[in-house]
Amino acid sequence: MHTYQGKHKILVIEDNHGDFALVEDFLFEQIESPEIVRAESCKSAVGLLSADSSFDVVLLDLSLPDNTGELLIKDIIDAGSQAPVIVLTGYADFDFGVKSLSLGVFDYMLKEELTSLSLFKSIVYTIERKKIATALRDHVNAVENQNEKLKEISWIQSHLVRAPLARIMGLIPLIKDANCDEERETMLQFLQLSANELDGVIRSITDKTSKADFHMPE
């Protein structure tokens, strides 16, 4: 039998020795050199996931000695690992299967229907979906960051530019109507100060724009 030669590090959270042995056999049937780590309780699994971010996928039994069901799923997903979770269960509860997907599980499989090929396909598809989801999340974050930079630049343009520009526009007719050179000189000094302030604001906008990366992520 041809086995997949890629390497996967897989955390199997399963307290039943027979079920773990079966899953382990299935993995070795399809993957040439899987790195399989076992946890027999929620506590030990959370410890492993919190300390090690290199797992490619998590296979989770829904009934453990110290935790079960929905709370177990939440605790595993909240453990801090980015590894996608596939639930393996002996209970054919369609409604809970749908709900588990809404909790962040990537796939929900019945143990009695499990084969080496179906498990392998689920693992491969799950890892790829996770990559796509991560790329999409990064893309959205990049767009949101760009929007924040644009909002900041827009605020500077609409508020900080307006004040010195308004003073300059107000000073120009006053300079034209000045009655003497001394009065005109005073107005020119105010005009110079406002021009310097406006120049500083424009430089700030230019600096922020040059530092901002407005290219859309690939």
C-alpha cells in the first residue's frame, strides 16, 4: 500500500486503549512516519497544547475521565494551540455534531464508520481548510489595519490641516488691507507661523503614508 510521505504531528486525545490502538494503526496505514502524541485526559491534553504549538491536527474523543462533550471541546480549543480539531466519537448525535462545528471543530466523525482512508482524508482536508482559514484571517486583519491607517490620515487631513489653512486664508485679506508696513509685517509673521504649521502637518501625513503598506496581501 502506498503511504503518504509527508510528516504530520498528531495529538490523539483518547483514554480508551483499544480505540487509540485502532486510530494509531489507521494513521500508520496512510502516513509513512506520523508523529503521534497521546493524551488520556483533558488536563494532560491542555498541558500539551499549551506548551507545544507544533501539532498539525488534534483527534479528540468526546468522553474523557475528567471532561466530556461541549465543555471538553471548548477547553481543548481554548488551550492556545492553533491546531485544528477533529472529533472522533462513538455517539451518533447529528445535532451535537452540527453544534460542535459551530464551536470551532473542523470535522465530526463516528468511530464505528471510521476507516484508515476516511480518517486520512479528513486530516488532509482539515489541515488545508485550516491553512485557508488562517490566510483569510490574516488578509482580513491586514485590511483592517490599513483601514485604521487611512482613518488616521483622513482625520489629520480633515482636522489638523484645516486650522492653519483657515488662518492663512483669513490673514491674506488682512495683509492686503493693512494700513501700514508695521501692521503688514505683523500679519506676515502670523502667516509664516501658520505656513510652518501647515508644512509640519503635510510632512506628518507624508511620513505616515510612506510608512504605511497599502498593498493588499496575497
